[in-house]
Amino acid sequence: MNHTTRCDNGSKGPSRRSFLTGTGSILGAVALGGLSFPARAAVPETIADAATVPALVIGTGYGGCVAALRLAQAGVDVHMIEMGMAWDTPGADGKIFASTTSPDQRSYWLRTRTKQPLSNFLGFPIDRAIPRYTGVLDAEEFAGITVYQGRGVGGGSLVNGGMAVTPRREYFGGILPTVNPDEMYDVYYPRANAELGANLIDPAWFESTDCYQFARVGRKQAQRSGFPFVFVPTVYDWDYMEQEAAGTVPKSALAGEILYGNNYGKKSLEKTYLPKIRATGRVTISPLHRVTTVEPTSGGYTVTMEQLNTNGDTVATKQVTAARVFFAAGSVGTSKLLVKLKSTGALPNLDGEVGKGWGDNGNVMCGRANHLWDPTGPLQSTIPTLGIDNWANGGAFAEVAPLPTGIETYASFYLSITRTPNRGEFSWNAATGKADLNWQTAWKQTSIDAAKSIFDKINAKEGTIYRTDLFGVYKVWGDQLTYHPLGGAVLNRATDNYGRLRGYPGLYVIDGSLIPGSTAVNPFVTITALAERNIENIIATDL
Ligand code: FAE
């Protein structure tokens, strides 16, 4: 296990943050809802208005971090622009992030009320008022679907469950049909997994620890119904979690931390790619800067961005010139930007495929009510580590997920990733000045049917029923959301086969928007591996 990772965890050491610009740079000392954020020193790393830069990366998630690291290692100076906060400063409670059971203003991006994926418990709504703030989880609402995304330096790695899953090779042709599987499985998946620190739980500890009783119950029931289950690699520091269970270190996965950030044990990008990026000395990161337009100019592209305060207000507008621009704003962020830039005439020659091929990775949630003699345990690690793989027969891969409420719920909870043909499309709405997505909630029915191929059978075998109290009153399926937006700038359609935006030399897409709607499993390993493949080609060919 990586002990240096753990030393970084508490955010107390000066080392890992020294290159970061702080949110306090904009507001100085602020006190919000009992949390005080101390003033920070001047931040020369923030990008200057009218700067001319060789490479600009929009977004600091998986795709953005791969691009920045490899470009910097190739000798290119890089500026990363991130609309979310730096997440480098503890609040009054000594923690950077809030726990899932006690959301506060740190939890949501510019909302005055939480929008929890599990909206109800025992039928009662559990959302609550919070102060508006540039918090870490965005529940972005479109027609028919709420898309959850991470906001801040590290993107989705700040809020995700850390499941680091490589799709089975036989399914790869259906995921990225124009990419050579040999190079992915021989070179880029191993590279991505190594950089991300993907690793498996110690099986002996899994069998004995209270915090995975919920997963052992899930496994037992899956086995009794004849489903293959798999241990899934994660990017959690398992050594750290064992110490959490022993009570020798501050708790993180065992303290209900996940959706709104993880304070210690998860190897987010802040513990993997980002320290390496800073160590190159060639990369600056500007948090609370949101890119609004990109248009051609002599010598490259003019990139316009708004600098935000923690209320989400624009406090400055900057224009910089970049020779190369990498769109890594995530599937939704990149798609929204590209359809806007094409429709408003900033980049009119973008391919007509821009905005198309968007999917939800077939996400659908459900819970099952267990018998009283089959408790799932009051202590549940927030990091899922088991999956039920029924992709071949029913088109569903289900995470056995925790319900980290701190009390015995007698519930088993699952996030299923399913095969679904439905794809949405982003388009620019000139009247509202926003990008729309034409998704319909009814399109989730194919995902529900696929998930039922697993859970109807388990319920029949166990003599159990679905929970109806988690997503509303008498509502079985969590079909209103996705955690896994993919597509909108599909590889070899909206771009060439390496992410180059045709017609605009020096413009690239390098994030989840390249993947046409599904990865058959959780997506971030595939996003990272594809980015590693593409940037290698781009550096070799274009620089
Ligand atoms: P992403 O990580 O979203 O990064 C994009 C970044 O760009 C963000 O930091 C944005 O704030 C920023 N940005 C957007 N627009 C702009 C703009 N205009 N200007 C400046 N910055 C901008 O993109 N995946 C797994 O594989 N395993 C899991 O266990 C898992 N669990 C998840 C749980 C939750 C609750 C959520 C929300 C997601 C989960 N995911 C999981 C999905 C995963 O985090 C996601 O696929 C990746 O983060 C997407 O990576 P990208 O690089 O595409």
C-alpha cells in the first residue's frame, strides 16, 4: 500500500497544495454558515488577463489531468482552467469536505437546497436547505434527467465512488469500435490503472470486517440466484480503511464520506495525477474560472473566461490566447460548450456530430428489502467493492452499493449500469442562452428492464421485495439521474480518431464526451486510458 498517499491525506502538509491557487484569493476571509475559510496569500499562478499560453486545458478531471501531465512532461507549459474550487482549505470543522449524512454549503454547486440522489427514506423527503455556495457536487438538471458531476480541482474524482473498473475485453468493440483493443489492453488500460492506483480489497479482511457485511449479504444473495459476482478494483487506500476500522486514523469511508468529497483515504486525482502535474513545474491551475467561449485568432484561439466568487457571481472576465486548447470539461461541460460555439458562430465549422451520441451509461438505482434475519449492518463503508455481472445475459452490471446511514436499514442498495440504445443530443437554445438536452425519463425503461433481469430473480429466490421508499413515495426505481454522463463529442464522429476537432487545428476533446454513451462498467478508467492513448498520438504527431 502507498503510505505516502496517506501522509498527504490530512491536507495539513504544505507540499501538495503549494502550486494551487486558493478560493480565498477571491474572497479573502469568508465565513459561511459557521465555516470559516482563512485568507490566502497572493496567487500569481492564476492565469492573467491577456496572457498568451502554449496550451490551455478546460477542466481538471481525468481527461484534463492526463492532457496536462503528458504535455508538461513533453516540455509544454500548460494552464488548467477549472470552474470549481481548489478544495485545499479546511473549514471550521477541520475538514475540507462534508459527510454524506450532514450536507452543508460545501456539498452542492450553487443550490439553496440539497438534491440527494436518494431523495427519501421511509418515504419521507430528506433534502434540506443549505447556503448557496460553489460546492463540490453539481446536480445539473436537464429535461428528464439530473446529471451529477464533480466541481473543483480533480473533477469527478472528488465525489465519485472510486470504483476503478476495466471493461471486459470482449465488450470493448461495442464501447469504442474505432479504437484498437490490443493497444488499449496492452498499454493504456494498464497505464491508467497504475497511475490511478487501482487496487483490490484484501479478501481476508473483506470476509471479516463489519463494514462490508452489506456486500457479503449482496454476494450471498447474488450467488443463490446463480449470478456471477466480481470483486471490483477501487482507488481507495485499503490499508488506510483497515486503520479506520481499527480506530487508529481519522475516519473517511467509514464516516459516511463519499458524495460530497472524501477527506482521507480515497486516491482522488489530488493524490495521483495532480502531484505529478505540479512536480513538472510547468502547469498552473486557475480554480473558480469558467470558460465561456473559444474562437480563432491569429496564433491560435482566444479563450474567454469568467472568474467566479463562491456565490457564483462573476468578479472578472479574462481573455487569453492559447495556441492549443483541450476541452476536458466533462461530457456535459464539453458538449455544452461545443454546441454553443458552433451555433453562435464562434466555431461554425465544427462537425454536425457535435452534441450527439450522449448517454447515461444506463444508470438506474434500486433498493431491496431484506428479511430481519439478514441485516446489512449499521456500519457500511462508502466504497463499493463488489459487482454482479449479468451483462452477457441481461445487459446489466450492478454495483452492490452501501447505504451509509449509520443505522440498520435491512436494505440492499444497487447502482446498475445497463445496456440501453437510447442516446440524447445537446443543442443550443438561443432564446434561453443555454444548451438543452433532449433526454426523456421514459427512455430509462430499457435500463429498468435490464436491472430487473437481476433483481426480480433475487427477490423471487429470497422471498423479498423492492424498497419503495428511497426515491419518492411508492417509487421503486431511481430513474431520474445519472452519475456517468458520456458522449456529446464522440470519437471519430465529432472528432478524428484521436480527439482532434476537424477544421480547427489545435483544438482537441479529451474527456468522457468522446465515449458514445456507455462503457458497460463504471467509466473513469476508460476515460483515463483513452486520454492516455490520444495524448500520446497528439504529442507525437502535432507538437
Ligand atoms: P470530469 O471529471 O467531470 O471533469 C470535468 C471538469 O471540468 C470538472 O472539474 C468541471 O468542474 C470542469 N468544467 C466544466 N465546465 C467547465 C468550464 N466551462 N470551464 C472550466 N471548467 C469546467 O470529466 N466513475 C467510475 O469510474 N467509478 C465510480 O465509482 C464513479 N462513481 C461516481 C459517483 C458520483 C456521485 C459521480 C458524480 C460520478 C461517479 N463516477 C464514477 C463518474 C466519474 O467521476 C466521471 O465519469 C469522470 O469524472 C468523468 O471524467 P472527465 O474527465 O470526463
